[in-house]
Amino acid sequence: MNVQSPNDLRAFWMPFTANRQFKQNPRMFVAAKDMHYTTADGREVLDGTAGLWCCNAGHARPRIVEAVQAQVAELDYAPAFQMGHPKAFELANRLVDMAPEGMDHVFYTNSGSESVETALKIALAYHRARGEGQRTRLIGRERGYHGVNFGGISVGGIVNNRKFFGSLLAGVDHLPHTHLPEKNSYSRGEPEHGAELADDLERLVALHGPETIAAVIVEPMAGSTGVILPPKGYLEKLRAITRKHGILLIFDEVITGFGRLGAPFGADYFGVTPDMMTTAKGITNGVVPMGAVFCSGAIHDAFMQGPENAIELFHGYTYSGNPLAAAAGLATLETYREEGLFDRAAELAPYFEDMLHGLKGLPHVMDIRNLGLVGAVELEPVAGAPTKRAFEAFLAAYEEGVLIRTTGDIIALSPPLIIEKGQIDRIGEVLSKVLRALP
Ligand SMILES: Cc1ncc(COP(=O)(O)O)c(C=O)c1O
């Protein structure tokens, strides 16, 4: 038997982390409250990323803490299959009430990745239920992130998330990404150029035949690959083309859901309603793992046939609608509502935008992008060492007491929606200091 002390860091293989670097120089959080984390060495770190884009209401919010504490004492777990508990239904009703018109049902999962797998499976089974089982092809997008499971990495477009893992799902194609720095750099909000990139879907439809395509999945705003925004008119075009050919449109709203853009969902912000939305993260403020797939009445109803005692969809998770997650979800939605946090995000967005664009001209900065309370500062990579510069900025900002996130050489910011203007200023000051000091 291997006997290891509790503080031995070897056993835990950390996700999406430079494990060897981390374990030489660990960065440990031991507490969190509102806008701040506390580190193991007792420092306060301002949360510029809402954890991992999930703690939209900030940390340790009383309503959510109390709801989870009470729930675990009252009903800790109920079987998810063939049994129910009231809060899962109550939360589903609340979610549907706040969703765009027509998103009438939710299917619970435990993460964004599982929400994506669920939506892709529902899309395939939906067409089959309607007698169009030949619609098996799935279309994603370059630089898309849809989690890490096989469906998600297949429709996703991040090379390192794909290339190590075999041949992935068959029958997947990709739209081009919408990052056009030569035309759109330093855009404030949605960029002007590139709506025509959606027309590529017509090319894929012509190539494969419309009757073979089940669904198109995109993030309304791509977060994880460094904040790539939809050009004005792009999502409307995708909606029109998918509708014309009977193809389902899935918005992956794992990041854009729950107020990040200053509206309940990206679909609301952009005024484009898909057939399904995948969500997670902000649904419980990140406190208990949970995801939900929203789908239209038409999709749901297509399954509700056959004998009444028959299972309609052969899919589900042990923890779908888990009582703790449901309690956290209800308290989270109530916190968002009570504190008007989605409106607050919309009100703060111009201030946040000004802070970000004020970084233009600093050393290494090649582009700045923003939407709602999301921001990106793209840095010139060190020649021959991609990601190095941004990672150094991340470490330096952490030392200065601000948590940022980086993907590639892009710094991404997504603070909790409770952030104060003075804290936005502080993020700007720290970034400015860090960028000036970088080699
Ligand atoms: C758009 C999108 N989809 C899916 C996921 C995966 O979510 P999870 O890490 O909860 O599986 C993420 C995570 O960042 C995401 O941004």
C-alpha cells in the first residue's frame, strides 16, 4: 500500500492543468466569499473569471448555501429513473419560464459536456422518431468548444482536444470559425464583418444532402477558445438556413446562459431562438454540478408516443435532477432575480468594455474583444513558444491578486455579475501592470 500524506500532491491528476508546473508551485484556494477567493497563504484574490465561467452570482451567497445545507438534511438523494422529487420539477418550470418562447422542456445532466452529448443524442433520436432516421450527420464549427466527451470533441473544433483521441464520431463536418482579425480587430461588441461565413452551411448542405443532416451546434458566442464573437447577422443566417432544410439548431449556452451577456441566454441577447440549448455552470452558480438541455415542444412531443408504460428516451444519468443540485438551482435563480443580476451585467457592460479597450496599445496586445461581461485580450505569442506569454501573465496577475484565465495566448475575463466598478478598475490596473512587466 502507498501511504501518502494528505498534502502530497502526486495522486490527483489535475484536469486541463500543467500538472508538473502546478505541483512545483501550487496555487490553492481554501475559501471564497462574494468577489474574492482566499489562498492557502491567506491572500485575497479578486475573481475575474467567476470560477470557470460559473459563479455568476459570486461566491458563498447565503440563499444558495442555506438551500444546499437544508436539502442535504431533508432529502439527500432520490433515484432519477422512474421516481421524482418536487424540486426537480419546480426548477424545470422556473427554467422554462425564464427561457426564450418555445423552449418548453428541460432534460437534466451534470455538466456542460453531458448536456452536449444529450442534445446531440436527442437530435438523432428525434429525427428517427419522425421517420427521418437517415439524418445522422452533425455539424459543428472550427474553434468551437463543446466539452470533452466524444460527441462534444467531434463537433468541437479545438485541435488539441481532438487529435489525441482517435477517430471520434463519424459523419461530422465543421463550419468555419468567425474570427477575422484582419477585418474585425478591436471591435467593441459584435463585429461588423463576417455574417456571410454562415453561408458555408449551404455548401455543406449541398455537399452532403440536406436530408442527411440532423443538427448544427454552435456557441452563440464562443468563450473557451478565446472569446470569438458572432458577426452581426451571422446567427440569424444560421437560423434561416437550418430552418429551410429541416436541420435542428443547437445553441451551446454553457457560458452564455444565466446572464453572462446581460440577458438570460445568448438566444435572448441575439434575438435568435434555436431548437435546443445546452446549459450548465451558472444554472447552480457552480455550487453543485448540474446541466440542463432545453428543447422545444415539437422535439419533446415527437417522443411522446407508443405505449404509456414505455420509456420514451433511452438516456439519463444517476444524478439527473439531483436534489442538492435542484435546490442549488432554485436558490441561484432566486438570487439572480432578487438582485437583478442580468440587468446589472447589461448596465456594467459599457464600463467593462471601456476598461478593456483602455488596454489597447500596451506591450504585446494585438486585439481586444468584448460582449456583456466577457472580455478577451489577445497577446502576441512569444516566437516559437505559443501560450507562454499568456501563461506568464496569468501567473503574474495571480501574484498581484487577480484571477484571470488564458487559452492559447488570449486572456479571457468573465467576472461574477456582482462585480463593482472599482473592482473592474482594479482588473484593468493589474492587467496593465502585468503586461508592461512581461518580457
Ligand atoms: C460552450 C461550452 N460547452 C461545454 C462546456 C463543457 O462544460 P463542462 O466542463 O461542465 O463539461 C463548456 C465549458 O467551458 C463550454 O464553455
